[in-house]
Amino acid sequence: MNNLNSILIEGNLVRDPLFRTTPKGTPLCTFSLASNRFFRQDSGLEKEVSFFDVETWSKLAESCYSKGHKGRGVRVVGRLKQERWNDPEGKSRSRVTIVAEHVEFRPEFKKEGDATKAAEIAAAAAASETIPEIPVPEEVEPVVF
């Protein structure tokens, strides 16, 4: 039986994602995620920032590379993976990464210029006195499969 190894984390991309393929052609996308934690101390509200390395594979990797950019908010669901190796000096090293199974991107807010343009379009529509008529559909016969 497998032990439970699951993580859910939210944060912002620290830099643009890196995309590469394995020698066999499998897409791989890696990115770093910063997650903020706020807590109260005697001195007031404190902020703790943690950084995590995330890797995605196959179609999820392609999607993360195309949608992700520095500062974009994400929610990652996946598992932890530990890598161990010996450095050239013979010291044992290790690193824990998150292997993502699901990634959700937070919506991006429009820039101020876009909001102004949307307000102009809404004002023009409100000033227009003509209201387009919506055609009423005729009776539709049911389709039987």
C-alpha cells in the first residue's frame, strides 16, 4: 500500500516558467512558486515567504508554459519528490520538489487602460437608443437518437 503523499499550495510564480523536453521527447515545464503566510506577533502582523520548485509533465507542462508568467497566481495540487545526490566534493545533497498533477491559474485582472476602454464602450451602448431585437425561435422538433 502506498503512503499518502499529497500537497496543495497557492502562491505566485517567481519567474517565467522554463520549458524543455526529455531526450525521448516528453515535455517538461519547471517553475518556482512563492507562497506567503501571515501571522500575528507581539510586534504586529508578520509575513513569512516560502519558495517551492514545481515540475509539470506532458500536456500540463505545455499549458503551464503558455499560461504562466512571472507574478501570476497559481494553485498547485501534486506530490512531493525528493532527489538525492553527491556533489563533486562528496557531500550528500537533497532537494524536495513538487510534481504537479493539477495546476489552476488565477484570473488576471485587466489593466487600467482596459477598464477605461470598457467604460467607454458601455457608455456608448447606454447612449444608444436602439435596442436590438432578439429573434424568437420557431417551434423546434425534438431529435430522437
